[in-house]
Amino acid sequence: MKSRQNDVVWCATGLGYRYPSGDREAIEEATLGVTTGEIVALVGPNGSGKSTLIRLLVGARKPNRGKTELLGRRLAAWSALEIARRVGIMAQHEEPAFPVTVRELVTTGRYPHLGAWRRPGADDHRAIERALEQCRVDTLADRSFVTLSGGERQRARLARALAQEPLALALDEPTAALDISSEMSIWELLRAEAAKGKTVLLSTHNLNLAARYADRLILLHRGRVAADGAPETVLRERTLSEVYGWPVKVTPHPGPGPDQGAPQVVPLHPESAS
Amino acid sequence: MSRGVVLASLVLAVAAAIAISLRFGAVGLGWSGVWDGLTGDGDPIAVAITRDLRLPRAVLAALVGGALGLAGATFQALLRNPLADPYVLGVSGGAAVGAVVAIGAGWAGAAAWSLPVSAFAGAALAIALVLRIATNVERRLDVRVLLLAGVVAGTFFNACILLALSFQEAEAFRAAVFWMMGGLGGASWRLVWMLALALSGASIALLGLSRSFDLIAHGEETAGFLGVPVQRVRLSAYLIASLLTAGAVVAAGGIGFVGLFVPHTVRLLWGGGHRFLLPATLLVGAAFLPLADTVARVITAPAELPLGVITAFVGVPFFVLVLRRQTRQAPA
Amino acid sequence: MDLIGREVLTTNRVLWIVAAASLALANCNRPQQSAAEQNDAATRLPAQRVVSLVPSMTDAIVALNAADRLVGRTRYDIAPEIADLPSVGGGLDPSLEALIALEPDLVIGWESAEYRGLRARLEAGGIAFHATSIEDTTDVFRSLDELGVLLDLPDRAAILAAEVRESLAGVSETGLRHPKPTVFYALLGDPPRTAGRRTFVGQLIEVAGGAPAFGEFHDGWPEVSLEAVLAAQPDILVVASDDTTIGVRRAFAEQPGWRDLTAVREGRIVVIRADLLNRPGPHLGSVARTLHDALVDVWGAR
């Protein structure tokens, strides 16, 4: 365990949620916890409830059942601004309606601290510059967001979340549709942030990288928590084949590197399943 | 050019536009004639023309232009749609129906304030209706349906006006032209004060919301994640934009496209967040409309063109331009 | 993708060409149509069942003692002789069905583009259509002549015309204080309109002893900006309204711009009933008399 203290960031018990127009529960009986400094990856097939669970944990949706605590306090007792000062949240999709530069985008990360009227001060500018550098988008600061590549966009959005100077990050598929180097740079960045004590909760479809970078995986299946624990305990061939409906094989990462030995998932040809 | 310099120059541009609007008209007074008229030193006719006709008209034009520009910028930010504008969305039409109802029912005769209040109710109802039509089961706004809903609502409101006016024969046609095409011929100081009051209150309130607008324009869900009370911001901003639209409609009838191309001009020229965009839009609108009205008064003098004709001649090509840019940017 | 793009472009070009060609076609079609429009109702005279869509012509028919030939009226015709007749609606937008149901043999209407369909359908149904245009007093007398022919009452028409001429001349002989006041006929609007010198209203003003303000305008009903009215400072305002004189004067005194007119401030506003002033018919002489007397009231007699 990497976590230095065992402070609980998120603690949810018995969560249940159904979308107003949904025909089934999007989340059912979900119980989970996230402690400080952890990287926790939510994994599971499409529609298994990963995004919904993140929305419930950050207060964007109110659960029909169960309770959630953030930093030891009932989530419902937090205002949206209070949450935003502590949790940097990244939605899956975002399409600016009007042209915006990277710096303008990252600057909006200071909103939770500035409110409607206060002018950005030295602290704010420092936070913005640091976030731009950390995510290596400082050289793109004056580019228009829509002209960026997919990887650059995600780094710019992550920079905005970091400019919030949050204790924790909640990221919905931050590495979706990225090429290898873009994806790896995001994971490396998250690992560096976690090493500095930041808590990271993210959803992803990349089981192999999650296995290498996350301290813990939470596998969701039809809105329920199917498995929760260290990568090697969650990534079991039988569980995964059942949840994903596809035969897989799990082998250790061949190395070299610090992740040598981490469980890696290889989908098999459908007829080769034994 | 820094943002402050831009805003300062725009203030000068508004002053220049009002000056030009004062200078030109059916009767040639010359700069000195206008000055003497304003100071009261000129002959009584020049005084009457400048003080009683041109000055309230020019100032009202500036206020209407500013109000429409601001309303347009607000709708565009909230709806995340660069083609939104009070006229396109049918909000102007709703305000006009409210005004016509107040006149037809005799409320306007009984109490002067009932006309703007009724127009405001019409505008608010119109935007509520259009949003209701364009909201899908997931309670998300369908932007493609939105403009269609606006056009449908606008057409319906025009029909309502024509219906209401067909019961009052005399002058009905002229009144219909006013409510549908707009005009500043009825300018008076009373209207100026009314609109100035609404506009200054609305400007301050909108400036307070401007950061939220930035975030909402980037993405509604993200705005919520950054702590913006999206629903509350949207509700208050819709009400403010309806108020501005209603004020403009009561003062000058239905003038189209100002709210569309003024915010875009500001975006194209200077870009930037709403903290700058909103005041800049207010000022560009306030500079544009007195000039457009001057053209409308002078080009066929002593006859006058409807103001809506001028704004449409500027606005429609602009609308097409924005539309084409947008469809080109959209992924194939 | 590229192919589709090219196809769209080609389609677009074809559309432009079609539009341009249609326009050209529409253009060369025009003279033929207007030739076809040329008058007139050369059928079955004298007319026995008449509907007049032109109120002043209706008045003239009544004045010719031929009210019994009328089988319908517009909603603006309220003379007691014909008030009981069925209405066909407005003068410019009558109900075609109501018209046909009355089985007229002659319909008198305006020379107006709005009628194109109406006129063709009436004529197709064997109903004669007489188009008239009354701009000035000459047209009034011409239309009386025409009515004489259409109704086969030339003698009565000639007598009526003589009476109208006489009453107009009678007004001209009496007099208004000199110098002649400039008179502005105000059709309210944004901007206001007035009557050209060669319209019946312009001529009525002259007959009544005034000089039309903006006499430089000859034809029609030109828009005149309020500024120009202010600069001209006419001596008297003439307004067609069903409101009382006091009501009209008060309304003008409250309007920015209008209230700066000396004529308004000094109460020199003459109000004539709209259905009198706007009907260039057999009552022209009495309207002129009314106008003259009202002008004398505010300006003084010679």
C-alpha cells in the first residue's frame, strides 16, 4: 500500500441509482471506499455504470438509495463549490461551443476559488502556470483548444483539473481514444500526482495499464461491484470472461520495467476458450 | 490592444455613433446647428428637432442595440449555440405578443407599466416554450431542435399579432409592421429611462454571471463540476435576457439579428471570455443601432426605411456566414 | 465524399440557373399580362345588378338615385339607403364567394394588383369588372362619367357632375384670411405621410383656401419625416379621424416632436371624419365646404 495515511476520501455504502428515463438500475448496491493517495481504477464493460458511479461520488447526481461521504462528511452537505475546491473532476465529453485558448480553459479551473467577482491573484496565476507545466501544455497555452490533438486536449483538461489544486481527482475515461504515448503520458502524470499525495479515482477500459498504474481496481458489472481489490485479485480469467462475455487470458507483464509481473489481460479468439 | 483599451475605444464609438445619428436627418442642420439645438441656443425648430426628436431617438437606439446584443450573447452562452438570438428564438415575438395583448385588453391604457410587464411575461413564456420543445426525455437540450422550435414559435407569434390586429382595423397594418419589423419613431424620454433602468440592472447582474457563462459555454457538465450552479445561473440569465428583449421590443418593436451578429463580431475581432465579451457586446450593439437607424432615416429621406430592413440586410448575410463556418467546422 | 461534394455543387449551380431563367421568364411575361389587364367591361350594359367595392363609387351610385341597382356593399358602406344590403367584406379583400352568390352583372373595384385572381375569376364567370382609380378630382369627374355609361344614366351623371363642380366652385369663391395658411394633411405613422398636391386631398386643401405643405410632392401619399414637418412648421394640421377634435389635439400635444409644432401648440388642428375626407365621391363639394369652414375657424375669415 502506497497510501501514507489511511484517511478516507470517498466512502459509499449501498448506492443505488436509476436514470429518470432508464429501464433498469444504473447502479445497484454499490459499496466502496477510496483512501488518500490511492489510484483507484473503475473498470467494467460499456454501460456497467462507471460514469454513473463517478457522477454519484462527486454529487452530480443524487443517489436513490445509500449514502456517500466525502472526507468524512455527508456528500449532500457539501455545496458544488466546496466539492470543486477539493475534487478536480473531468467529464468524459466536452465540446466548447465557442473558440477558447488552452490558457483560458485552464484558468477556469480557478473558478471554485474565485467565484463571480474576485480577480485572479498571484496564487491563482501560479497554480495555472504550474498546472500548464505539469501537463506539458505550457507551450500550447495560446493555441485554440479545438485545434489540439486528442492527447493534447486531455492534457489541457487535466491541467484545468490540477489548476483547481484539489486533494483528489475524479476522471471519467481520461485516456479514451488516445495513442500509446498520449495515453502513457497521462498515466505517468497521474502516478506522479499520486506520489505527491493526490488521490485519483478514474474509469478506464484499459485493463492492462490500470493493472500497472492503479493501486486498486473496482470491477463493475451491470451496476454492481463484481470485484474490488488489488489488480492481481480482480483480474482473474474467470471473472473477466464472465463480466465481459469474452474469453481472456491473464499473463504477467514480461518487463522490463517497474511494472514487470503485473497481470496483463489478453482477449482470446472466441473458439480457443477451453 | 488590451481589453481595457478596446472597451474605452468602444465607449468612444458609441458616442460617435450617437453624434452621427444627431447630425444626419431629413432636415440638414450641420454640426453647428445640431450643437446650437442641443444647447438651446439655436432657433426653436432646431432645438425641437435635436432635443425632442433626434436625441431621444439616438439614445434609445443605443440602448436597444445594447440590450439586444447583450440578450443575444446571453442566449448564445446559455444555449451553447452561436446561432441563438432573441429574434431567431422567437423571444422577441413573444414579447411583441405580450405587448399587443396589453394594448388590446386595455391594460396598457389603464396603467403604463403593464405594457412592459406584459411584454416581459410574453418573452419569458416564449423562451420557456421554446426550451420545452427542444428538451428531450433525458432533460438535455437538443440544439438542432432548438432553432427549429424558435422559428416555429416566431412564426406562431407573428400570426398571433396579425390575428390580434385584424380585430382593430385602423392603423393595424402600420402597427403590425412596427411589432414585426421594428422602428424607433416612437422614441421618447420615458422609454429611454425605462430601458436604461432595465439595461443597467441587467448588465450588472450579467457581469456577475459572466464567469459561469464561460464555463457553461465550455461544457455544461464540466461547469457543474467546477461548482457553477448551472440550473440557477440558467434560470436567472434566461429571465434577464427576457427582460432585455422585452425592453427592446417595447421601445422599438421586433428588430432582428442585432443579437446575433453583434456578439459574433466581438468574438471574431477580439475573442475572449464573457467578462469582456458582455460589456463589449453591449457597446458594439449600442454603436451599431444608432448608425443603422441613421441609414434608415437618411437613405430614402424624407421617407424612412423600416429599421428591421437595415438590420436584416446586415444580419442575414452574417447569419449565413456563421452558419457556413459552423457546418464546415463540423466533422464530415 | 468528394464526389458527393461535387454533386452538391452541380446541383447548386443548376438551381441558380433555373432561378435566373425563371426570373427572366417572369420578366418578359409582364407586359403581356398588363396588356390583358387593360380595361374593360364591355359586356351587357347597362348593368342591373351592381356591387361596388369602391366606397366613393357606391356613394356616387346612391347619388345617381340608382341605389336599387346595388345588390351588395362593403363593410365600409353605411349609407342608410344601402345599409340593409349584404356585405361582401372589405373593399380590397372581399369574399369571392359572397360576391358570386349575389349574382351581380357588374363589379366595380380598384385598379389594384391585389385583385388579379379575383378579377380573372369574376370575368371567367361572366361577371363584368370595372377597374377604377381615383387619385384626384379629375378622376372623380371621370368616374362619374364612367358610371353614367355603365348604368346607362348619362344625363343624371352629367347633372351630378355639374352639381359637384358648382359646389366646389362655391367654396373657392368664399375666402380664408390672407396670407394663405400652409396646411399639412397628416396621416399618422412612422414616419408620417401626407397628401401630394395632385391628390384629391391636396386639391381639397387648395379649394378650401389653403396651400398644401410639401407642395413639391405631386402624386400619391409620400412619407414625410417628422423632422421635415418640424422644419416646415405648417400653419394648420388636417387630420382624418373619428376621434373628437379635443381628443386629437390632446394626443398631438403629448407626442414628442408634434408638440413642438406651433400649429399644435396653438391648437390649429382641424379634424375631419375619416369616412368623409377619404371618399372622393359626390360629396366632394360638401367636404370642401366642411374643410373650408374648419380652416376659417382656426385661421380666420378674409
